[in-house]
Amino acid sequence: KVLARFCRPNDVELLSKCMAGIWALGGEADEVAKAERQKAIANPNNYVVKPQREGGGNNFYGDDVRRLLETKTDEELAAFILMQRIFPGKN
């Protein structure tokens, strides 16, 4: 939606193909984020859960994504973001 405010429709479509989805977890999650959370539980290999802090590392992949999303409270999940996993070199 943000891109549409600043770019032409054709450019929005092209740029969107280069971006990964990212959603808030926990209490900040909107309905779209909650739906994406359910998709991540069903297909955890397509997502990564990352802590909301600098430095990288400490990410969760695969079955760890499912386990984290199913066992943590909303308050605990607020410290993380859910992101569509990027597979470099895969078209």
C-alpha cells in the first residue's frame, strides 16, 4: 500500500516482486499478520522469525518457527517479527 502512494501501478508490481513480506507478532499484530502467522504454522519453511533488535542472528527457521509461534504468548511474541523467507537464486 505504501508503494502505491509513491509509484506508478506498473512500478509497484515490479518492486513488490523484489520484497519480502514482514509482519508484527504479538499484541501489535493486525488481522493480516494473524492470518500470516497461521500460514507460517502450516508452512514454516517459507518463513523466518527474527528478534526485533540489531545485530542479526538468533533467527528461527523451519520447525522452530512453528514451535515458537505455537508456544509463546502474544506478549513474548511481541519481541519478534515474522518474515517471508528469501531463497536466493530461486526464481
